[in-house]
Amino acid sequence: MNGFAEHGLDEDAFGEKKGLSGLKTFDAFPKTKPTYSHSTTRGGQFTLALIILSILFSISELRTWWAGRETYHFSVERGVSHELQLNLDIVVLMPCHDLHVNIQDAAGDRIMAGTLLRKDDTLWSLWGEQGRRKRRNRAGMETLNRPDEERRMQEEEDMHVGHVLGHMREGGRKFPKTPRLRRSETADSCRIYGSLEGNKVQGDFHITARGHGYAEWGAQHLDHGTFNFTHHISELSFGPHYPSLLNPLDRTTATTPTEHSHFHKFQYYLSIVPTIYTRRRVLNSQGTLDPASIPQPRTLDLVPHVGKDGKVTHVDSRTKSSDDSKTVFTNQYAAQSQSRDVSENTIPGIFFKYDIEPVLLVVAETRPGILGLLVRLVNVVSGILVGGGWVYQIWEWGGENVWGRRRRTSGIGVGGGMLFGGEKH
């Protein structure tokens, strides 16, 4: 007919094979023919809403992944520690030459803190509310156990690893300069500030009046009428000095009940907990704390050194290059206060009694891997699309059968740039 027979060819061999006719018409996902459907505005709006919702949830997952997850672990402190650094910035409403500062610890050592810390004559009014306004970036003083909402939020921020590491990288001046006095002004207060090292054992840090407390040869007896231990604590911390971290006694004030309360005793009881903030992996495969993975502070790697005067001191055996930028070693503490008028047979002053807890708190921040993040993103996006498809179908079914609308969806599919919106006629 077409010349196949003349050449000895079978015409059926060049036709459509019968076995493929079934596969040609097979469709695992049947679709409505384009001639029986048309796009709707409502379906496009629903698709756009799902896309926006998927983007928002994906951003939320990314932020959660970036912030990481914090875990708290308690352990026994490894190694042998010898020294504990104390950082102090306090203003007392008495002249400097009338105050004595000392530390008496459980080891029997008495440290003349007055010779290690700096004393500056100042005016009490410079550290009050008006003085705070004159000095920029200086927060106001608060009464202990009466913090405001802003302080509470700042204390909560300082408990997170990322926030603490950010303070460590800030640097800057450790202790601000004391405001200068005019020639016509007479100092009525003393600012005591600086850092000193003592034994890492239970101790008592106290500020007393000259001639009271310890027996001192040649010390003149101070008139009791000049006693006034009203004070501002700008900072009190233990361990490496991080000025930006807020401690319980930072920016607090305490005053005597009346101007005539000369024999008044302020007592603070501090429980110190060594703390490590780290982004290093400290957990083993079982999800528990691995003691061998806990970073070690430099104070735990000291070696004894005998000086020329025969005095034994402990020197750091590691180099500065071994410092860890992802780890902060510090000490938290809980504070309790008590103040009362005492008799003339009792020593008045400001007393800080501190005790070191035998535990180590490790706050570790961990972040899942990239593969885990991708799995979560896929689950979020697919869940929104599938769930959104079900909601759209239920809505269309309700519009047709409940609300009397003669319309129904043609199915879910990505066709013509639309997920939803086909209607049958």
C-alpha cells in the first residue's frame, strides 16, 4: 500500500506496538484535562500564603540552630587549684586614712589587702543619683534584694554562653577612673578598687575602721562618732575580671538606718561556684559529661616557684597561646546580706564571708550538624505544604457540601505555577 510489500517489508513491524499502548495511557497521578479546569484567585492566594509560612518557619529553624542548645552539668573540679582572684570596686562614706582592708582565710594567712588595692579620696555625691547622670554609661545603684526588671533581664542574659563569650571579647578598661575633685572640694569618702589574689579557701574579707579589728602598734584610736560604713558596691567578682558581667552584688548600695548609727555591721555571705562557659564538645557518645573533655583553667596548671626572697609563689606553666577563645572560666556566687547595729564591744564594719563550693558547673553550648539542619528544614517545608493541601481540600469540600457552593477542587499538583486553584466544570 505504501510500498512496503514491494520491498518485502511487513507494515505491522513499523506500526505502534501493542505492548506500549497501555504504558502510554498509564498515569500514576491522574490529572484533570486543562479544558475542564481554570485557575482561581483564591488558590493562588492560598499558595502564596503557604510559601510565606514556609519561609518564616525556615528562618525560625535557622535561628534556633544558630543559637544552639545549652546544657548544664555538674562535676568535681579537676586538678589542684591554689589561688583565687578577687575583683573589688567599692565606695565607703569614710576617708581613706580611717579605713583598713584585710583578708583572713581558713589557711591562717592574713593578706593586707589595703596595700594591694588602690584607694582614692572622693566625694559621696559623685556616686549617687546625680553623679551617675553626670557620668555616661554608668548604671544606677540598687538596694540588695530589690532588683528592677531591667537588672533581672541582664542577669538572665549573663547566664548564656554566647553572651558571656561576647563580654570576654569586649575588652576595654577594667576599672573606670575616679572623678577628680576640685580644689574647693574636700573628700568625705574613699573608693577602694583593684584586683588581688588570695588562697582558694574559705575566707573573710573585711573593711574596718582604723584602730579597730586587728591589734596594730602605733595606730591612733579613731573617734567613734566618725564611723559611717554606708557604701556603694560597683563590682565584686571572683576569678578573671570581666567588667561587663553582672554579679549579684554589683551596683548595689547599703546605708545605715540613721546618721547616728556609728556602730553598724554589714555582713555578706557568699557561696562561690566555679563555672565554665564553653562551646567545646564536653559530652561523650552516650550524651553524658566526659570529665576528660572539660577545659581546664590556667589557675589549675600552676607550678611552685621560689623567688629571690625565699617566698614561694605559683607561676602559670602554660603560654598565652594556649588560651581558649571558646571558653570562659569564671566564678558565680549567691549572696545573702545582714546588717544590724552592734554594741561598742563588737567590731563594726563591712564583712564579706565567702566559701567555695566543691562542685564545678559546666555550661556548654552545642549546635547540631548541617545534615540535621537540612532534615529539619525539609520536614518543616514538606509538612506545611502537605498540611496546607489538606486544609485547602477540606475548605473546598465544606464550601460545596456545607455552604452550598457548587465547586470542588481538581486536586493537588504543581501545574502552571499553582499548587491549588483548579476547578472542575
